[in-house]
Amino acid sequence: MRIVAMFSLLAILASCAGPKQPVVGSQRVVERSAEKRPEWITVPYFEDNEIMYFSGGVRGVADYALGLRQAKAEAVKNIAESIAAKVRTEFTQAARGANLDEEDIGRFVQDGIAMITDNINIQGMLPAETYYEKIEQVTDYGVKYFYDCYALYQLPRKDYELARKRALEDMAKKYREENNKKAEEAALKLLEKME
């Protein structure tokens, strides 16, 4: 009799526990555009022999279409920042070899960044891939849904190199008109080196 009573008590206690309630604030992915999360979503810039890639992402957006537009805007920002960093490195090295003083080096590099970004058609870049996740979050009143959206854009290396070449030609012309011989020589030397 004691054993039956003990099993009955255990059965009653087990039924009272019920299913485990989700914790408020907990999240889970309920839908995704690909089976596996792509690696590029965490890398704003990378390149291979032919193509330069730029990614952007936004998290916690209620509207999917808005999320994709914001992810594209983030990718465009990363394009500008990455190209500026790349140009800054290339042009600073060339300017130091041309015996320009620090002020002229800074101006030379800034001119290069401005002219290259003007010559690259950022809006015409092609989307390479998009990825999204639909997230469910437990709230005090039930659940809410939002999206994490990511966009990957590509720029052919030849387009970047053409924009850089045009920028260097424009810089040499500008410095020639300003009678800045050292800066003109630095631009021409870098142009020759890049070809």
C-alpha cells in the first residue's frame, strides 16, 4: 500500500510540474534563408584574385524589406571605409617615397581617397548574396518576431584598379595645375607602379 501511495504522490507531483515555460527574453531562430549561417556576415571586407567583397548587416528589425535596405546601406558604408583604408595604405607608402612633407602626404592621401571614391560607382555594384534569420523572442505577453538581415556586395578588382588609375591621373593633373611638382611626381610614380 505504501508503494502505491508513493507512486501516486510522484505521479501527482510530476503532472503539476507541467511543460517547462520559456524564459522571458529568450530567443530562437524560427526561419533562415540558408541552412548554414555564412561566414561573410562577420567580415565587412575580403577579397580574392578577381573580386573585392563588402558586407553589411542589421539586427533586430521588424520589417524584412527594411532590414535588407539597411543591410545594403551598411555594406555601402563598409565599401567606403574599406576603400579609404586600402587607398590610405597604398598612397601613404608612395608619398613617403616621394619626399613629401607630412602635410603634403596627408593632403595627397585625402585627395586620393576622395578621387577614387568619386570614380567608383558604388550604387552600380552587384549584390552577391543576402542572408536573413527570423527570430522569435519571448516577451511578458507572448512572443514577438524580428529579422537579422545581411547583404554581400561585390566589386570587380578591375573596376577598383580603373578608378584608382583615373584618380591618379586626375591628381597628377591637379598638382600640375597647382605647380606642386613633388606631389605630381608622386602621383605619376604611383600610377607607373600600379600599371
